[in-house]
Amino acid sequence: MWDARVTRDAMENATEWLGQAGLRPTRQRLALAELLVGDGQHRHVTAESLFESACSAGASVSLATVYNTLRAFCDAGLIQEVTVDGSKSYFDTNTHDHPHFFWEDEGRLTDAPSEQLVITRVPDAPDGAEIASVDVVIRLRRT
């Protein structure tokens, strides 16, 4: 998936990323943060793919720890959860509003070009509710 070698820059990026959200840099959080943002690039991961990468990198974390850590990162605003099919969750380190492509044949999520998306109107929220966000996932199949 990506190069999981730990570097000083990756550790510093991970520590700073956790610090900006006020999260304590535990060993597990640092290991996962290094994989997510250590090289400064954005990622789309599942809990399972992050767990596999962590194991490959020699990190001692359980799948339950990965799930709990991803939830803490979401709650802190460091990542956003993108749900596909109502059952499969991807986690995106790019927290700005943007659309996604979901590659059905590969089970992969990528960013779609925001500048090409035009939404002219969304339905009014029911009484007593407000629209928190609009998620756009465009499903693709190879031809």
C-alpha cells in the first residue's frame, strides 16, 4: 500500500498531527498516525488495510485497537469516515469537503475532482433538523 519505514520526519509529522487535535501520543496512536500521515500524503484506508500495514511495519496493535484509534481520530476531526454500501467504511485523512470515486471492482476509494462537481440544490432539511454535510460517492466499474 505505502512505504511503512519509520523516519524521523514521519514521527514528527505524526506527533504534530496528534498534537493539533489534543490527542495524547500513545505508542499505538503514533504507529498508526505515522502510517496515515507520516509522509505528508493523504490516504483512504479501511481498518483492515491499516491493520495489515501496521503488522507489516512491525507495530504491535490489535484490529480492535485500530478500530478504536480510527474512531478517536474521527472524533478529534483528524480524519473523516466515508461509508460505502452502508457497511464498508473508509477513513480519509483529507478532512476538507470533497467527492470520492469508489472503484467497485477493486474495493478502492479515491478522491474525485471537486472542481468538476456542481450541486445546484439539495432538499430542505425536515423541521427541527439541519444538514450537517453532503457526502458524494461516485461508484465506478471498469469497462
